[in-house]
Amino acid sequence: MIFSGEFAPGIDLVDVCLWLFTLFFVGLIFWLDRESHREGFPPVSDETGEVENGGVVFMPTAKTYILSHGRENVTVPPGEGDQREIALRRLAPWAGTPYEPTGDPMADGVGPASYAERQDVPDILANGDTRIIPYSTDAAYSVAPNDLDPRGLDVIGADGEKGGVVVDLWVDRAEAIIRYYEVNAGTDEVPHHVLLPVPFADVKKKERQVHVDALFGHHFAKVPTTKNPTSVTRLEEDKITGFYGGGKFYAEASRHEPYI
């Protein structure tokens, strides 16, 4: 008897497997595409700013994620677009046209200074403890004897002007690295503490200074602050980083123009 591959008259098993795999793969792509619409959606019209209907096929039904340690549950997609007032002006009425800032772009969080609306709660460890904390709140953390301790060093902006003094270090306990320098941008009599993300800082051992090319000296007093002196929320982290990132473009007018 010769085996023909048919398990029923006129139906080949290989063809059936191929079609089943094809249908599964198409369904997988469809499901993944719908799930990808949970962040950054619903879509908003570029011309009118109104929320657009994403359609039944491509918008997933709302899903609620239950968070640990008593955190507020998150439902996505949220059902409405970003309702923040954006300090930008369209240069033309048609879709895709550029925008220009209408105020202080670094403070308004637009363009290179923009940030995501993350939850306004501190990041936490698996046991629920705060993830990023100052050295001053935990005696277990210290600077290695062979390294230069940045505390007490002047912070110098791109214009050569002093923006403040490093007074503390903030450690990420999940990764055991320093995330921020805490800078007093005020005076001893009237302190004003702000955070400086380590990637924006360049510690000069010879000069015993911390140089920051992203900002000028007077900008440090305007860096977004934290509502709690010993913790930083996810939203505050994005605002702070956005401010420094925006300084790369907005700190002075000459940075807006091409180098050539």
C-alpha cells in the first residue's frame, strides 16, 4: 500500500498543517498589533487635537493591571488622550507641520525637554522599599576611599558660572549605582536642593569641580524639585531628566541652529 499523505479523500495533511499555521500566525500578528495600542493611545488628530476613534479592529478593550504593594491599579488604554495644555504653536494648519514653543520650553517640558506622564510615585524594590534614596538616609552607603567624593564640589554650568554645590548622592539600590547628585542651588541661609542626573555630570578631578554642559549656571535654580526631600517619583525623574535634556537645545539661542 502506498501512503499518499491524505488522511481524508482529497485532503492532504501537509496542506492542513500549513493553513493552520498560517491562520495562527495571522491571529498572532493581529493580537500583538492590538496589544501595542495600549501605550500612546488613543490617537489624537494632528490638526484639531481631538481624540480619534481607533476602530473596533485595532483598539484593544481596556485592561486593568493590578499592582503590588498597594499601588494604584493602571487601566490601559485610558479612554482619553493626553489632556495637558502644551505650550506650543503650530507654524501651519496642515498635518505634520512643525511646532514652536510659546513660553519657556525647558520649564514647559516641550520638544527635547518633553517627558512622559508616568505615575507620581517613587520606584520601589521587590520588597516594597524605595529604590532610589540619598546616601544621608542610609549609613551603609559610602564613597570608596580611592574615588573622589563629589560632595562639597562646585557645580559649573556650560557658561563657566557656578550653579550650586553637591551636598549628597542618591543611590539606586536595585543596581548599586549613583543615579543623582543632590545640588544646593541656593545659599547656606536659603537652601534650594535639586537633583542632577549623573549622565549629565562630568566630575573634573584636577579642578575638583562638577561640570554640566547641558545647563548654564542660572538654570540650576529652575530645575524641577521633588515633593519629598528623601525620595523622587517616576514623574519627577522624567521632568528632571527632561529639563537637562532640553538644555542641550534650549539653554541658549545658538544651540537651536545647525553647526555648519
